[in-house]
Amino acid sequence: MINNVRPLTTPEDHAVTAAPPTVQQRAVDNLAFIRHTMERAAAFTHVSGWGMVAVGALAFIASFAARVVAGDAALTDGRRARVWMTVWLVQAVISAAVAGVLIRRKARAADADLLSSPGKKTLSGFAPPMIAGALMTFALAQHGVFALLPGVWMLLYGVAVMTGGAHSVRTLPAMGVAFVMLGGIALFIAPAYADWLMGAGFGSLHVIFGILVVRRHGG
């Protein structure tokens, strides 16, 4: 019987094994939470205004080149239409590369991460309309319906700029609206004026709004 008697526990046996967080640790956790919340609510401000101006300049060159190589019958003659489309697709690829490099340079200058929460939101809003535009481009080209391409391109690009720009600087959604309006006009205008509208859209709008971005948010 005596052997089964357990000794009384001491107060030290009831001490909490895990020490409560210190004031410093709580402060660090609170700062991390605040930083994460602010990052999610922030806008993507690293859009390069000079990159937009460069894209506009490339569009002016493409508009001139497309008319030279394809002529007025660019969107009605199958062979010329494919040459015309190639000119604009090459311009789109070069423009995307130039804009990407300048955006990355601006972000580096600000010591910012392009894949932060605002950057991801901007990309997730911009990408779906652009993917839809690429699919529609090849579908329309396969069926020989080239006359609709200028309107489709400007409409979907405008939607992409509006949805992506909703998480970026306020200048972008306004530019997106202008592209949508021009795209709607291009769908119903004579094909002979397509390059003029493309130059006005991808050229003039990029230059005008790019300068606004430079003035308000830096290059």
C-alpha cells in the first residue's frame, strides 16, 4: 500500500511548457499582417509610361508598313490579308517584349517585386481577354474573315486593359474604354480604313496615355 502512494506535485510541475509570445514577437507578427494587408490593397504602379510610348511608336510603324505591303485590299484579298496580319502580329510580339523589359526596369528601380499581390491581380485581369483574342485571331484567319480582326483586336485589348488596369493606375481603365470604343467603330467601318483606326488606337492612344503615366507616376 505504501509503495502505491504518489508524491505530492510541486508548483513547478504545473508551469506552462510553452512560453507565451513575447511583446517583440507579437509586434513582428502584427507588422507582417499589416504589410500583407496593405500589399493586397495596393495598386500596381510599375506600368512604364515610356514603354507605352514605345509601343505606340511601333504601332505607327506597323500601320505604315501594313499599308505599304498590303495596300487598300489588305483585308479583302486572302494573300494580302495574311501578310497584313503577319505585320501586326510581329509588331505585337516586339511591343510585348519592349513593354515587359521597361516594366521590369521600373520595378527594379523601385526595388519592387513584379509578382507581388497587385502584380498578380493585374496579370490575372489582363491575360484572359488576351488569350481570347489570340484564339479568335487564328479562328477568324482560318475561316478567311480578316475584316473583323482590327475590331476584335482593339475590343479585346481594351477589355484586357480595363480589367487588368482595375488593379493598377487609374489611367489604364480610361485607355481601355477608348480602345473599346475604337474597336466597336472598326467592326462596322469599311476595311480600307482599318489601318488608320489601328494607328489611332495602338499608336496614338498608347502615346497619349503613356505620357500621362509618365507625368503622374514616373517613367
